[in-house]
Amino acid sequence: MNIVAIAGIAIIAAILAVMMKKYHQEYSIIISIAAGVFILVAIFADIGPAISQINTLLSATGLSAEYASILFKALGICFLTQFAADSCRDAGESALASKVELAGKIGIVILSLPLFESIASTAVGLIGS
């Protein structure tokens, strides 16, 4: 799906959400979330070539496949966290959005612990030599 179609869907959903907000605010939120999910699905459907290219580049460098896995998981956490936080803000729950963002940040730190361990052991090995 191209950016023109995504922008069109977003604009139409925004207009519908604003119109529905006057009468039924809960439907407005549902429209916004549904449009967001549809756009995310459309984006993820077209992301295959980019993932393939990143895998090719990582394998050419000789890095472990574990690093690619951590990279893709971190990207997934970022996308889902941003989508959930934006949906919470659209619903008027900015405090909840902040908590979702904090959970995403902590999730990435926890996911990155094996990388930190690898870097620390390499540094200790270099210092000890």
C-alpha cells in the first residue's frame, strides 16, 4: 500500500472520528483505533523486502543471528508501544499513554540485556588482556 492510500484512510478516519465525537465519543475512539490497526497491517504487509535487506546486511557483516532477532523484536516493541500510546492519547488518557511508553522502554532494556552482557564481556576481555 502506498503513502497516498494510507494518508487517505487516515484523513477519512479523522473526519469520521471528529463527526462522531459530537454524538458518540466511544464510536469516535473505535474508528480511530480501527483505522490505526488497518494502517499498521498495511504497513507490515509491505515491510517484507526491508526485513530481507536488513537480514542480508547483517549476515554479510558476520554478526550473530541473535542480534537481528533482537533488532526486529525491539522495532516491534517500538511500533506497538507507539500505537498503543497514541490510541490512549486519542481517548484522552495521557497518563495511561505515558505508562505504556514506560513499559515499552523497559521492555527494550530487558530485551537488550544479552547485548549489554556481550559488550561487557568483550570489554572485560580487552581490558584483562
